[in-house]
Amino acid sequence: ESQRYRYERSFTGKQTFDFIQYSNGFAVQSPTQRHNGEKPYEGNLCGKAFVQRNNLKTHKRTHNGEEPSECNQCCKDFVRSSALQNHKEIHPGEKLYECNQCGKAFAQRSSLKRHKRTCTGEKRYIYNQCRKAFVQNHGLQKHKRTHTVQKPYECNPCFKAFERRNHLQSHIRTHTGEKPCECNQCGKAFAHSSRLQIHIRTHTGEKPYECNQCGQPFPHGSSLQQHKRTHTGEKPYECNQCCKAFAGISHLQRHIRIHTGEKPYECNQCGKDEKNSLREQVEAYREESQKSLKEFQENINKQVEAHREESQKSLKEFQENTIK
């Protein structure tokens, strides 16, 4: 190997040093010469020169029988075929990496790996303070802020604190029972506009949230998230008394009543307070009402029929008397 240094003064007056090294018959020069059109990288077998070192290395493989690694979309050359495969992932179009659970395909391997965590429910990101786990890093980062952010707005009745004043004002409605957001179709009122927007979809039939595994649509995101757990088997809501786990928080709340004995469903007619019993009572009242309605209709029909027969009899008698 040989080395030499070249001293130059540019037109700006700035002094620069370029280092040129000759190794195995190839000239290796600093990037400063790429702008002036020079081709410092020269092959020792054929004398062909190149502006960039990578181009020279690619060319060298044509002499020793190696197959050149060139991208067939952008013609960029690579020294190793593995580097070429990684590079091809940046081009849109063919999606080579397919999820073996849901069949969704991706152009990049890294995208498939990231998707698999959401598909399987794997929670790799754990916060070391509270041990809460998350599927994706951005979920962890968002949760971290709940520990570090200042919450200057405090609710007087329950001392719960909030980062923003409007969040506190929205929370206070849970104590006052205020429901300023009213549906203009059915009159049902809600404490928060977000709940009203979800309710409106029951009138419009809109279901904008679709499961990417089975295609089932849902009116709001929370229903979709709970549904996805039927695919993953995830049960994040655990009873702190018996450790039984559930996919949805409503299922956990219903289960907790087994331990507390709470019976929140009371019939407004007889006072019975079991949910199933309430359903039975409502069904019984419905059947009784239908039975009464049926009897009423039968009585009306009988009276109409009797009146019709009486009218026909009277008409017949009147006609007979007229003929006589």
C-alpha cells in the first residue's frame, strides 16, 4: 500500500488537505473530489474509472465472476446480496412479508414484526414504575406522561386532578348529573359530546371501525378493541378478589357484583332487583299485555258480529213487513 497527501488552496482561499490511498490497485479518495467530475476510483485490471467507491466494487465483481447485486427498480448497486434485499423493502408495490395469523402483507419485514405485536396482543413495552404493559412503544410513551405531567386542576368532591381545565369541567358533570348534549332525534341527553356522537350512530347506522381480521364493523373504537380480543385471547381486566380475567371492563363489573352482592337492576312495578328476574318480569308483563289485547280484540269482534247479525235480522223483518 502507498499513501500520499495533496495540499490545495480553493478559490475561497480556504486551505484543504486531500488524502489519497492506493490499496490493491484501487484509488480511494475523499468525497471532496466528487463535485469536480473527477473519477478517482480506478480498476487495476481494465483501467475503468468511477466517481464512487461502491461503483468500483460492483465493477470489480465482473472480473472475478461474482454476480452483481443491483436493484431492478432503481439500479442501485450493493456489495452484498443481503444489503440488496434490505434495500428492496423501501420500494412500494410487492408485499413479500405476510402475517400468518390474519394474512395482512407488508413491504418491509420491520412493519410485519411491528404488526404482529398488535395481532397477537403481545405487550413488550413495560413501564417500570407501575408495571403496566403496552403493545406499542407510543402507548408506553403516552402512559408515561400520566405519571410525570402536572395536574393543577383538582375536583373538590373527589380530589381527582386533571391537566386541563376543560377536562375538570367535563368531569364535574359526573357529580352534578348535568347532561347538556342532547340528541335532536330522540331527545336523549349526554354529559359529553363524544358520547352523543357515538349515540347518533345508532340512528344513522354508521359503523366506521372495522376489524382488520374478520371485517366486522363497529360504531365506536372501544367496541372494536374489545372485539379484537376474541381473536387474540387477551383478557386485560382482572378481578382483584379472585383473579379471574375478562376481555371487557363491563364483563368485569358484572362479575364483581358476585362478590359485593350488588343488585342494581330493580323492577319499577314490583321492586324485584335481579337482572335476570327483571327480564323475566318485563317479559311476563309483555305477555300479559298481549293476552289482554287479544282478549279485548276478541270481545270487540264478538260485539261487532252480534251487532251485524242483529242489524241483518231487523232489516229482514222490515222488508217482510213492507211487502205485506
